[in-house]
Amino acid sequence: MASAQPRKKRKKPVGIVGPRRPWDGEKAKVLMEEAGVSQATLARSIGASDTAVSRWIRGVGTPPTIAVIRSIAIALGVTFESLLLSVPVRDQVRDPGES
């Protein structure tokens, strides 16, 4: 009888959108501060618990889903992409007249 092989451990997910563009709780925190939105207010507006929002901001546990990130973006009045890009979208767009 063959011996059972030990199970391989699963790798922890880097982020919901892959290792190149992970969820950035710090960026969300900065955007919350700019919008004047508390964690509790954000949680209520997206239908999540205060604890879940706190964990996402601190980067603990499972990151938020794409649908939740979209809800967060709407609640903060920013684009979905601005939550995922490391540089604010407004800094990436250049006026054609600039050199």
C-alpha cells in the first residue's frame, strides 16, 4: 500500500487582482482622509462591518473583492483604478500642451 503524500501548503494570495496590482489599504486610508470619511462611515455606506473595513485598511486577512473595491471607490468619490494604481490617476494624465 502506498503511503499518503503530505499536502502542499497553499500560497497566500498577494491581492485580489494579482501580484502586480494588489489591494493597497494604505492608499485607501489616504483617500478616506482626503474625503473626510471614517472607517465606520465607509463600512455603513458599502454594507460591510467596521471590523472588515479595518482589516482591509491594515492589510490583514483576505483583501476585499472587486465588487467591494468598486463600492469603496464610489463611496469615496474616486475611480476604481485610483484605488489600484500606485500613482493617482490625475498625476498620470498630462495636458497635451505640457512639455
